[in-house]
Amino acid sequence: MGGSAGPEPRADLELVRVSVAPDGAFGVILAEGVPAGPVTLERSYPIDDAHPRGASFVKIPAGHYLCRRTRYHAGGYDTYEVTGVEGHSRLLFHRGNTERDSEGCILLGQRFGLDRGRPAVLESALGFAVFLRLVGDRHRQSFNLGVRAVS
């Protein structure tokens, strides 16, 4: 879905990244264009080995994706996987606080803050619960996600 030709599907939710830095990519979840509660954190990676603390990127590029219901085995709960990311699989929405809790997945929290001096998303269980409510029915099999940087 990311980078494919043709009309993009309407996003049920949108992840808008407000900052991509060496300590992570921070974003907000929008529903119908309005901030909906959860904030996000993704692991960021240096663009090249020569600039490990310079410009960074994330595994999920801007675009539109189908998210499918799945099981987060390490956490023991149901969640959603972002599908269609070239070269990657098992990019999940899940609980966590700092980018150390993710290998490219989208961590959910209720607010930004610090965890042991590191930039973080806090109140992750609450943020994850709000995310599930936004997705809708707990038995919903999929939803469309738009991803973009703040304009």
C-alpha cells in the first residue's frame, strides 16, 4: 500500500510524526483530522554510519497502509500489524515507553515525557486502550492508516 499507484484509500486513522530525531520518531494519532489521544514513538535509525547522531529515518515511510489484526506474542495480547512496508514484517502497534522497547514497531502512550532521562511515551497501557477504542470493535480485522510528517 505504501508507495503504490492509484487512489489512496481513506484513512481510518492517521499517524502524524511531529519529530524524527536520534532518540526516536514522535507522533500523534488523528481521527477525522483531530488529535485523538494516543501519542506514538518509533525507533529511529541513522541515515548512515558516518552520521549516527545526525539525520534519522524510520522503518515505516509516509504513505497509506492496511493494518491487520494479529497477536503480539511477546506481550500476550491482540493488536494490529502495519502491512505493506517494503522489506519489513511484524511492525505492530504495542505498549512500550522508549525506543529501546521497539525494533521499528509503533509504541503507544498517553503523553510524551522522560523515562530514566530518555525521551519517551508515558502511560502506555492507557494510550494502547484509547487506540483500541479508536480502531473500533475489538473484533475488527483491519483498518486503513495514513502516515505523514507534520506539514
